[in-house]
Amino acid sequence: MPHSTYLPEKMGSATVSPNGRFEAGSFEEFTLVYTAGYFGIDDTGSIKVVHRFASDMGRPQFDDPAGPNYTTVEASNGAVLQVEYDPKRNIRPWDKTLYIKVVRGFLREGDQIVVRFGDRRQGSPGIRIQTFCEHTFEFRVLVDAIATYNYVELPGQPEIAIIPGPPARFKAIMPTSRKVGDAFTLSIKGEDRWGNPSDQCAQTFRLESSIPVDGLPDSITFEQGQFAHVIEGLTVHEPGDLVIMLRDEIDEFTCLSNPNRVVTEQSLSPFWGDLHGQSEETIGTNSARDFYQFARDRAFLDICVHQGNDFQITTPFWEHLNELSREFNLDHRFVVFPGWEWSGNTGLGGDRNVLMMEEGRQIHRSSHALVDDLDDVATDANSAEGLFEALKDEDCVVFAHIGGRYADIKVAHDKRLERAVEVHSAWGTFEWLIHDAFEQGYRVGILSNSDGHKGRPGASHPGATKFGSYGGLSCLLAPELTRAGIMDALRKRHHYGTTGCRMVLDTRIALAESGRRYAEDPLLGPTTHEMTSEAMMGDIVGSDAASVTFRIDALADAPIERIDIRNGLETLETWRPFNEADLGRRIRVIWEGSEYRGRGRETIWDGHAELRGNRFERVSPINRYNLDKRFDPVGDDRLEWTALTTGGLGGFDAWLEDPEAGTLVIDTALVKTEIPVRDIGREDLVFENGGIERRIRVFRLPDENPVTQAQLERDIPLHADRDNALYVRIIQEDGHMIWSSPIYLVPPV
């Protein structure tokens, strides 16, 4: 226990009203009443009302009685109270703290402190409660009755349940590729406006497919209380690209599924996973069992791994995680690995993720910072170098992660174990991590996961706190959906990452003369090879060829905005699916980047745009996940917003009345500029502001872009004296990004 356990039964009690079930993200008023126990509370004693780090409940404020989140605190006996709110004033994960100190007077047994969260008596709409669901959302109360600043947790804590709202959107999810005749599943769900799967989807939908599908019903009906509609045993008997459309009862378009490419031959199949998330036993939400159930039954993943901060994983919890991974892992259905997030200090290497092949292995923590049982402290690996040494004989893989701490792969890297870097999570987008790898000559793949803390692995909406991005997904190209098959894909870098979309992506190279495809990275020592004239993403090929043909095949679930073709740190070409002649009245404004690598990376883009001498016909936000952030047209010539980025991107599209007239004025704290509308074209106008790719970009698009597929072939000159890491970054018009793992063309050995 991190707090004192001295006589909790004499420290008082707390209740909250109303209690029961409340819609995620709604505005409510809650009255928490603390009743002092035997000791009362002495002069300068205090209580804390704490919430989890992951919670994004509205921040209590004490100055605007008519504003959201207005909170009042009173003592029943008239004692004078000092009230403060601090998001980091208690031990994690219960660090969001309403601190209430008795500064004049004291409390006797039976006296009360009354806290009204969202006090509506003077016009406040209430406090906006957490935007994601939780079975037991606690108002946890800690008491310093004797004024020693040594707090005791009350033995019974008041709690409510947070449930989803009605559906605001529907999603239809399939595999992204299957062989002709192989059975597959279509899963359909509704999500509320904050991204929670909804059980209030009582509607009927008609289903339309782009190619014939055996077993697909004409329609489906959701019953009240049903979270998902799963249609199994579907088959397609001719090759083709399948998408399925949902239409509602009045025949209006509802949603389009991700694409499913049906092929005649397939040596490797795509399987979708979120390899990194946490539950309430560490710093997340809901239980570890809930975590895996959500991943399988609400996000419809093929692969999932619980990755709790190691310094919070007790030995009993590690054993429980092993039991859960053994229970949930089912070949050809749902693959789970035991693992943990090694959460070392940045100066000692920063965050890494460890995936073990089997249960029952020793966890090597970065520290025992929040684990009181020190019996196995000798097994700790306090540095990344120490971690790699501890794992040198284990059957496992490691990938580098950016969270609060960031992985410094220049400080430590193990070529045998650390096969990938995670360029995207709910924390943001971090392309600089793969750039670090290229600069050091490492040959790693690219993953994207969520590190979700809100109990939604595989569908990790960021909510309304510091998480600036939708959580990512990784597509593993594996011979089969088993632990062995997925581990093989990870070790061979046969995977790509996305910011949450499910794209069909294939990147390959063709050589005029065969090269050596190595079974292992030759930097690790002698290895076998096979001669080949073709290689796929993740492969390492030795060749002294002067050039190579690079082939890209992408099929998206939204229009493609651009494809960046890269060789390591070089962007060789930016391809767009339209020409200057296709451009119309639509302009796009993008803000992106981060302050720096560490925890304070958030970049604030609050500001406005004005259109002088022209008019906005309509505007549409990009990546506006936090509905607390403003996006407000003011008349027809001004747009005001609040926004932040943590490495990723946001922005808006605007359709202008006149495609050429007037001036666009952008005003933010970081970038202020005026741009003649006629100067906005196909190429980006870039306004830099330091940081890490912190900037605003402005460019023009066609009024409508229907292109969701691209097949490109480029002849790429190769550098003879260093690695050539050929990969792509794709940006969809909806704001999602996709990265292929590089194909490494290296000097032959």
C-alpha cells in the first residue's frame, strides 16, 4: 500500500450523490460528502479527492459560477478551507487531486466537508464527466487527520458507472486480405461521439457489397443492448477488392467498411493488432480481463498485448497477466503475448516494450518504484543496456516506444532483440524515432500501437486529455495467426503501422539481377541467404546494383492525399493523385509537430483564420477528436479554433466561394501569416516555427478526391556506400497516416 494503513476505519467515510450510471462525456452535478471519523481533522490537516491519471473528467474550477466544471467546497462547522486542484499531487495512478486543507479551525467526529463538482446553483451546466466508459469510476478520498501529510485511504470509496451514449457513427470491419474461398468475418458496431462502442444501436441496416459475397445477409438489425453485430462464415469466390456499404432504414449512406483484397494466392496474411496498452492495475482503465475482451470483441483485433508500466506490476499481477495471456491466446482466432513496458528513466534508455513468446518468464523491471515487495529486486534491469543483457537468452522481441518518457535508441539498442520502433501511439506521432535509427545504421521495422490508458485497445480514441492522437494499429504480415507466426513477422519486420485505419499496403522491390535476401541481419554475424530478384517490406537484401524498382500498392478506406517515397532520411518524391488542373475551391490548413521530445511536447495551436475578400462556403475539421476543443465558424469569413498537437497533425478543409479571390489570414501564437488565395496551389506553403517539425502547411485540393487506390512503380538509384532504406509514408484525406517498414538494400557481404 503506498499510503499509511493506520486505522482507516477511524478516518471517516465518504458518499457521492447521485450514484448509478452516467453517460460518458455528459455534464452532471455530483455532491461528495466526507464525514469525519473518530480523529476528526486537526488544524492544517487535509483530505484529497483523487482520480486516475487516465481520467479526462473536466478540470474543477473555482472562479466562474456559471461556467463548466464549477466546484465548491464547504465545511459544515464553518472551518476555513484552502482548496486547490493539481493534476500531479498524489501517487500515480491516482494523481489528479482536489486538495482540501483545514487552515482555520478543525473538524470533530461527525463534521462534514461537502464538495459539489459541477455546482449548478449559480448557473453552471455541471462538470463534464469522463469521456470513456468505466465500471467503477471512483471519487477516491484520502485523509490526513493528524496533520502529518501521511494519508490514509478510506476503506470504502464512493463510485459511479460511466456508460456509452447513443451511436454517432457506425464502423464495419473486415480482414484486409483473404484468399478466394477462405471464410472471414464482418463486424459492425456503433460508437458514441467520444468513440465508445454503444449498446443503444437499435436500427436496421441494408448491406451492399462491391463484389458478390456468399453468406452476406441483405440486412441486419441491432437490438437494444447489443454492442456489435458479427457476421461469420462469409466467402468470396473470385479475386477482387471488396468493400461493404451500410445504408439505414431510409436508404441513406451510413458507413463503408475497410477494404478486403481477395486474392488467389497468399503466402503471408495481414493480421491487425495493438501491441501496447494498459489497464487499471497499472495506469489504465478497467481490468486486464476487460482489456483483452474489448480488444477481441469490440475492436475486432487479431493480436493484442497488455503492456503495463513495469514499476507498477506486482508479482501477483504479473502472474495474473500470464494467466490471462494463456487463457485468451487461441491459435487462428486471437493471439496474445505476455509482456510489459520497460519504463526506465530517459537518461537510462527510455521506454521499451517486451513481448515474451511464452508464459512463466521473469519480468525484469526498470525499478520497483511502486512495487513494495522487494523480494525480486535483484532481477531489475535499471538501464536499457541492462534490460538487453537480461533478455539475451530469452525468446522475445523488443520495440522502442515514446510515452511520457521517450526511448533514446542512441543510448542503447540491441540489434538482435529490438526489431522495431513505434512511430505512433495515442501520445502522438514520432517519425524522429525512425530517423534516429537510420542515423545510427539500425535496421528496424515500423510499428504503431495505442499505449491506450482508457480501456479501448485497438480503438483508442484519445478523449479530452493530453493524448493528442487516435491510437495506432499494426498490420503483421504472417504465415498464420499463431504466436510463432506473429513472432516471425516481428523478427522479419514484415509489418506496417497506421494511426488507426486499416489500409491494404504492399511494398516490394525488383532487382534486374538477383541479390542476397538474408535470413538475419548480417550485422549480427554470419547468416544464410537465398538469391532473389524480389523482396518485401522488412527484408534485408545484399546487392551492388546501381538502382532498383520500387513498387507500391495501396488500397485505402478514405481518399489518398499523398504518398511520400523515401530512402532513409531522404524524401525522393511526394506523389499526389491529382494534378494542378484538378484543383478546385478546397484549401487545406494543417498544423503539426511538437515542442520537443519529452513530456512537455504539447504544442498549442489556438487561433483563427479570416478570409478577406472571399467567403467560406463550408469548413470541416481534420483529426478533431477532442470535442472540448472549439471549432467555430463565425459568419462566413472567420473560423476560430482551439487545438493542440503532440507530433501528429490536425487542421481543416475550407471550400471557398471564389477559388482565386481574397487573402487567407492565419493567426496563432506560433504562426501568423497572410496568403493571397491565388498563391495557394498543389504544393505545400510551409510556415515553420522550430520544435520538431512544428509548422503550419497550406495547400489546395480538388473539390472532391475519389482516389482510394494507388499502384506506383519507381526506379530508385541506390547509394553504394551505405544502407538504402526504402519505405513510404501515406497520408489519407481523413488525417490518418500509414508507414511501411523499410526494405533494406545493403552492400553484399
